[in-house]
Amino acid sequence: MSKDDYTKYGDIVIEDTGYGFKVIPENMKDDNGCGGGCSGCGH
């Protein structure tokens, strides 16, 4: 992650959802319930 990306997004949490991984930037709100993870919503 570049310094500019860190300034924009903050710390990153990578969560194992059981269907794949969800990447959650500290400075971005999850508005749609999916989080934009690698596996999408898992549905």
C-alpha cells in the first residue's frame, strides 16, 4: 500500500467470511452491505 493510499483509506482489515475474504478499509463506510470483497456478497 502506498503512503497516499494509507492516507486515504487508513488501516485495512481483512476478514475471512467463510465464502472468501472481505477487505474493509478503516476510512470507508460499507454502504451496500457487500463490502466489495473478493467473493462479492457470497450469495
